[in-house]
Amino acid sequence: MEILTIFETHDQGLYSIRFAYENLDEFDRLFELWQDIEYLEDFFDTNKKDLYSGFFGSISIEEAVLRTREDTKELQKQLVEVKNVDNSKTKSLDSFFSPLDNTEYRTVSLQKSKAYGVFDKSWIRLYALKLESNRNYSARMIFLPLRRKGTKKHKEFISRT
């Protein structure tokens, strides 16, 4: 396993993990996967019940694929823009990520956190650990999203760890 820098500024940083058995780090792998039309069509076809539950309104698989691709492009753009703009004019990483446990109200080091896609009722989630927590610096590391037990990827992951 290798830790790679997505970006660092004087007051925040975003990092990602690359596993030895993967070509891409988790940040790039997830955003690439979320642009893969075939993967998304298979995902939404497998999860039709959730998609058609009514929570997301009336939406087809094709619309869900387009929405996912647009949402993740915008999320990735906004995350990477954090490094390019003066902090007084942009969101910080802390504004993207919130504690994974909704009952946690203070931030601490190694806190599990999540970021949502930028669209209303987004189903996109990006998970991270808060590495440092102080007034002067905020760092997060993207980590492996939970994989469903019993799937081929889950078995591969478990056997390698």
C-alpha cells in the first residue's frame, strides 16, 4: 500500500491510498469508475429497486448514469479547486466532509468522514479519514469504500489484506 498526494497547500491536504494490486489510487479509481457507462448501467440495473423507490423521483437507468457522471465530474472539480483558490474565496475540505457518524459533533484526528456529491439528493459518497485536526491544518485521506460481502472484489480485497 502506498499513500499518494492529491494536493497539499499551506493549510490543507488531500491524499489517497494505492493498493499494490491496483493500478490507480482510490481517488482516481473511484472517479474513473463513476465515469464508466457500462459499470454504471450494470450497477443501476442491479439496484433498480433502490433507484425506483421514489426517493429520487421518476428516473430511468439512463438518466441515473448521466446524473452520476455529471455529479462526480463536478465533485472532483470542486475538490481539486480547493488547492487553486485563496481559502477566503473557496470551500475548504472541512466543508465537503462531515463525520461518518451523524452523532459526532466535534472533529478529531482519524475521524471517519464522508462527502456527498454536489447535486440535490446525490447518491454519491466519498469516504475519508481526517488525518490531522487543528485550527491551522486539515488533511483527509480517501479510503476504500465498503465492498459488499460475497462479491468477487470483496473476496479479492479480503484475501490481500
